[in-house]
Amino acid sequence: MELAKHRNKIILLVIQNAALLTIGAILVIGFWYHSNFYNIYFPILVLGGAVIIVLMIITISLMRKGHDIIDGSKGFILLDPGDKEKVLDGLKTQAMFRGQTDDYKKGRTYHAKVNITSKKHFAKLYVKAVKISKLGEVKEHGAIKMGYKDMKELKADWKTRFGSFEKDQDVTIVDFEILGE
């Protein structure tokens, strides 16, 4: 699983290094065989190479900070501030979002945040499963996985946040496990 988690990052670095090697080969061949190479192609290749090197440096620095570079998702899961301690204590292992969303993918790692504008996250969450369901299909054990005492508490919280608890409303349920901070 460790190699699979870093697969996209490795692919990105291989592509960037292959591009740099290609530019280097073009420069050597151009200098060796073409007399007008200095005037026409050299400035274009130097500029292109500089752009690729800058992108590579940015990518490596982001990866060191824990960002997922190639990821079709948002990169974080936004939770309510009251859920932070529940997640950290292992009492909340499921999140439910209104509507159908494909923002979260099984097998990916996301940063858990309580504020959308915050640059800091409080945990890394590994998504074990994503399921589209109806709000009325959520059972007692699901409410407990979401950090509620029972279904009654979940319904009251849902009504407070969204105005009503409509059983036929679509929801996205995300099962996760905490990987650390």
C-alpha cells in the first residue's frame, strides 16, 4: 500500500526528469550538428528548461509538505469544528455530506480541516469507502460511526444545519480511518 500511495508522485517525477533529459539531449545534438542552433532554438529550449526546473522544484517542495500533487479531489475533507476531537479520539470514522459528490475517492488520503480557509489540517484521513445513499437509509450504527450518540441526535443536528431531515434526500457517506496528523 505504501508504494501505491506514492505512485502518482513517482510518475510525475519520472515525467519531469524525462523532459529534462530530452531537453539536454536536444541541446547537445543542436550544438554539435547545427550552426544556426544558437540563434533560433537555444533561447526557446533554455526558457522551456527553466520552466520545467521551476515546476519540478515547486512539486518537490509541495510533496515534502505532504500535498498530493496528482489528485482529482479537493485534497481535504471539511468537517464541523465539533468533530475534530471525535475524529482524533477515534469516535468518528464516517462523514456524511448532503447530495451526491464524487469529491472523495476510495483509497486516497485527505487532510481533515474544520475551516476551508485554513492552511493547516488536524489529521490525515485514509478513505476506506464512499457510498451514495438516501438520508432515510442511515441506521443507528451509521449514526454512531458519524460520532453521534444515536439516530435522534443525528436527526436534530441535520435539521439544525440544513433545515429539514428529508428521508429521500441523497447523501454521500465517506468511511475513513485516521493515519495521523
